[in-house]
Amino acid sequence: MPPIPISLVVGVLAFLVAIDVHEFSHALVANAQGDVTAKQLGRLSLNPIRHLDPVGTLLLLFMLVSGFGIGWGKPVPVNPANLRNGRLSMALVSVAGVGANLITAVVCGLLLRGHVLERGGVPELFVEALLAISIGLALFNLLPIFPLDGFNVAANILPRPVGAKLVQYGHWGPGILMLLIFLPQLIPGLRSVNVLGFILGPPARLLERLILGV
């Protein structure tokens, strides 16, 4: 059996940490806004096992090996009826994961800019991977497509009639995501077309440059 590439191990660990921080933050803000559902179910925890979705984890591994695909953590349950500020609280819960990933990226950037890690060592490789993955996860989740966080933020901060109309068409979201991710791989002439990369690449590179100061 050939040895597992260190880059794959580092990538898996970085993704698990990024997803763990993301889902924990949803639970933390939901609890702070009055809904204890996630806490009662043991989701107010930084233990990554609490936030792993079996199918999402397997697809995450496939994505890291193949170079395309999608992975996800177990969604944090939230009861909107328990939130003290209604739609505003729901928007805060939704954006919490994105905010946590961006904070993680900034911390990683400070570590790399401070040169506190051994050059070329595994810890530095991990922090570099965590920085890139945290930015990518944050931006991906900001897309206003159900079931991503950006959709829930938009549905709860837009005027109520507009938000309701958005929710009405939310069921199309998973299909749109699958088409964006997998359709280019299924059609030979489109394999060089990376729609998500075209959308998310420029802001991701800009954020990385700003965080690293380069």
C-alpha cells in the first residue's frame, strides 16, 4: 500500500477544523440568541465528531482526492421560534459560521506573517491549508443558494415579502449547486470551465493577499 501523501492528510485535517469551527459557531450564536436546541443535542462543542456528517465527510474525502466535488458538516438544528429577535437572530446565526471561518483565516495569517512556525514543516503546511480552506468555505457559504448560509442571511435580512419569495424557490438550490459543481465534469467540452472558481477565485485571492499582507 503506497504511503498517504502528507498534503492529503493536512488537507483533511484542515477541512475538519474549518467545518468544526463553522458549525460550532452556529451553535454558539444560536444559544446566545435564546435557542438551546443545539446545546441540548451536544452541538455546542469543538469536538469535530459532533459536527461530522457521514455522507458529507465521505464526499469531502472524494473531493480532496479528485480535485472537485463538495463536502459538508452536519447542519446545526435551530428553532427560530426560540430566538429572541426573530429574523435578525436567524440572520446572525446563519452568518456566524462565515464569520468564524474568516476569523480563523486571520489567525492563520498572523501565524504565517509572524514566522513562528518552522519553514516548510507540517505545522506551517497545515496553517497554510487552513487559511485557504477557511477563506474558501466562508465565501462558498455566502452564496445566496439554499441550503448555504448566504441564502438564510438573505432570506432574513431582506424585506419580508422578498425573503418569503426567496424561500419559495429555495428548493431549487441543491440542484443548482450540483450543476455548478458536477456538470462541467460530466461534459467533456466543459471540463476546463470552473464556474465556482470564476465566482469565488478573485475575492478569495484578494482576501488571502490582504490577510498575508502580500
